[in-house]
Amino acid sequence: MSTEHDLSLEALGARGMRQIAITWDNHAGESLVKVVPLRRWQLAIDVGVGFSPISDAFRSDGIIDPAHRLTRPDGDLRLKADPSSLAMLDPDQGWAWAAGERWNRNSGDAYEADQRHFCRRMGETLHREGLSLTAGFELEWVVITPDNDGSPKAVIAGGPYGADRLIEGLDYASALLEALDAADVDWLQFHPEYGPSQFELSFAAQAPLQAADQLIRARLVIQRVTRRFGWYSSFSAKPRLDWVGNGGHLHFSVRDSQGPLLQDGSGPYGLRPEGEALIAGVLEQLPGLVALASPSPVSYLRLVPSSWSAPFQVWGMENREAAVRFIPTATDQSAAHLEIKAVDPTANPYLLLGALQAQVMDAMRNKRILPPEQIGDPALVTDHSIPRLPASLVEARMALERDAALLEAMGPLLHGSLLDSIAAEIRNAETKSAEQQVRDSCWWPIVGGLV
């Protein structure tokens, strides 16, 4: 990352940077952008570039929701680049990337509804309480092209997790991994996934702000490389009804002054008492988080039982049907950590990680008793006693609206405008069949579908 390099204009120019794309992610999870030439880089850091608050009233299809509280013509914000996030995006053409945060133009204060600032602020608050969180995402996508009827068609042959698919797509994989390295993306693992023409990347754990930045940068690189081959990359939670969906699972661990919370203790699987409270607290608060982790109506076509998407509100050791999967420390000395599985790539990672940090703080302040772990598939429990996570975006929005801890952490403008955005997605989908919802969103993150 840029902290390892000289940030002078001369040094950046010598690295091949000619223009810098400054992005931020709105409530709908879309990356919006302003581009500045290298000669105006310092101004982009100090003063920023203009951006209207109405951008958070965009639905995922790019339409401005007329009922949204931010749908108004007045007001302006300044999108300021964070120089610590600067990285190459496409070295061959001189493109660099940086994350931006929005500030109030008149007062100079941070904009209270800015998603990345929320993530930053929660990290600072967590640190003051003697805690630190590191996180890493998995990212799944499908490589597709339009079929004769306009629906997505798989373009790289091969079976689930198969070396045959790797060989069929070896030129693509080679170009992609080279581009990720050039963009300073710290990837751990790449492999073909279960679905047709589906792939997955896993990223190294980092501090929340950097983990979110890395995910956004990787998504842009994947989109760019895929288009160079004449194909499209879909990160939709459900690109086709007859395909498995794309997941974006979130792995994280927490430390205090005594060390990791999830290992070296006397509890089950080596949990410390604080680790038990962490799992119990995250699990209890998970319904409100699901609205941010699975923010699209089609997300809930993916979150179905017995599909490893984990729609039940349970925890379990290495249980891929548990919403909170506990992964203990292994012989390779990797740290024990948790995986939240009800996450897909349409989530805004800054909102998600900001909210998770708020819930971790609540879990440590208001310690809960760890419930029994779930063994096996909870869908097979015949008395139906296992609680479900929200089964629709309507239910998820209700859970977020009731979440007092997230309201306090976010503040009324961020929390309220998020509820407006989710309501807009619900209204847009409520008269459509599941098939139509999938067709309308299958090319995401391309807004509005293909031209």
C-alpha cells in the first residue's frame, strides 16, 4: 500500500500514475467515483471534490428514490481522498485508486452519514475500549456473457472446485492474479467454486478500514480484467435462479490486552470467557446486521436452508450451516476466528464492518451466556425450534430498525437514511416475481443491466 512508498507527485509519476479514481460506496453498495489528474492529487486530499448527498438515495438500479430523506437538490459535500489507501488500479494505463470520505463543505466536519467514516469511527472507539478487530473477506463471482435471451451464460467450463475449470480459464486466472498483485491486493487463495463459471478469492485479514478498501479494490480489478476478455463478472447474490448464489463471507477475530479472545482459554474449544461472550453477543445481534450483510431482495433467494448459506441463528465449530462458524486455531498456528456466513458481495463493506465493530463493543459491555452449539444441519431439527435469521429484506429491515445499539452507533441520519434505502429496494421488488428480480440484478455491479 501507499504507506510503504514515497507519496510525492514525482515519485507517484515515476510509478506510472497519471490519474486517480477516488471511490466511495453508497447505501446501495455501488462504488461511485470522481477522477482527478495526478497534478491535482494533493488538492483531492486537502480540499476534495464535490459530491451531492443525494447519491445515497440511489437504488441499486441507479434510480433516485423520491421518498428518500436525502432526495433533495440542495447541499454539497467534499469527497476527500485518503492518501494511505492509494494503490495502482491499472498500471498499463496509468490508473491508480484511492478510497474517499465525504465531509461537510461549509463546516469542514465529517459527514455523519458517510459509510467509510462510520467504519473508521467505530474502529477508533473500539481501540479506546482496549479492543482490536481484524477481518478478511471471501469474494465469489461468476464469469458470464449474455445468452440469446439476455440471461447470463457461463463462459468457463469445468466442474465444481475443478482443476479442469482452472485449466480452461488459465489465461483469465493468470491475468487476474497478476493484476491483483499489481494493485497490492493481499490475496491468500484463489479457486473455482461450486457454481458454473464461478470463482472465489480469499483475502488476508487486516484492520477493518483496510479490509474494506481491499475488497472494493479487488472487485474493481476483477471487473476490469474480466471485461478485457470480453466477458462480465457478476457479484449478484443470485445471478440465476437455477445457480447457487455468490457469497461474501466475513472472517474476523478480536483481541484485548490479554491476547486473542477466541483461544488460550479454559472454555469449550479453548475459548476465553470473553470469547464466549463475543460469540453470544454477535449471535444475538445478528438479525440487525443481516440487513447490511445481505442488502438486496435477491440475497434472500440465496439464504435458504441446507445450502451452506447458513440462514439459522446458531453457532457451531466448523459448521458451515451455522450463521456464526467458529474456526479454532490449527496446527499451522493460524488464529482462531469467527466466520459470518450470511454475507454476499452486494454488501457495503464499510457499513458492515462499522456495524460489526459496534456490535462487538456491545457484546463486551453487555456480556451474554453462550448458547449450546449446533451440531449438524439445523434444517433437519424436526421440532423447528432453531431460530431463523430474517428470511426477507422486509424482516431484515425490521430487525435493523429495532437495533438500538446500531442506532446509537450510527446516529439518526446514517441509520435513518439506511432504512430509507432498504425500503426503496423493497418497494422496487415487491411487485416483481423472483425470476424478474434476478434478471434485473444479475449483472451487478453494472447498474441497470447491459446496454
